[in-house]
Amino acid sequence: MSTLQVLVLTLLAGVVGYLVLLIRKAIVSKIGQEKYDYINKVIEDIVRYVEQMGKNVGWSSEDKKRMAVNLIHNAVEKLGFQVDEDLIDILVERAVQVVNEGAITFTAPVDVNAEV
């Protein structure tokens, strides 16, 4: 990968990160921090469930997203919250990123000969 490509990807990652921050601020200002945190936790749990179920069943990414959005819509509605579909879609995308980041762990190599 060339230096220019790395620079462009780094810049793009920064822009996307900034946009996510702006979207989060807009969502919190729209529904409030407490409601956002609660809905976000419900969404993350549903996304984890759908990801695992999708692996077992062999669903495509589109199938998993469709299932997650439907389950989240029903759960949020049962909780008595009114959240528009675009907001659910954004929160699902964020939850997928969180779940995927949580699935990747970096560990330092262990020196079995080190003195304790």
C-alpha cells in the first residue's frame, strides 16, 4: 500500500470518526442521554444475539441487519420509546462496530520463562 493510500485512509477514518461523534451528539440532544444509553444497551445486546444466531444459521449481513432492525424496533416500542427508523439504523451500525471491535482482542506475547 502506498503512502498516499495510507494517508487517504487515515484521513477518511478521522472524518468518519468525527461524523459519528456529531451523529451521537445529535441523537443525545434529540432523545436525552439516559434514554440513549438504555436504548443503546438494548441494541448492542440484540446485535450480539443476531450476530451469533446468524453465524449458526448462515445468514448474510443483510439478513442479520434486517433481523436486528426488526427486533430492535419491537423492543424499543415495547419499552414505550418512540424512535424513528433512521435512528435505529444508525444505532444498529454503531452497535455492529462495537460488537466487532469487542471480538478482536490483542494480547501481548507471554514469556513462559519470565520470573514472577
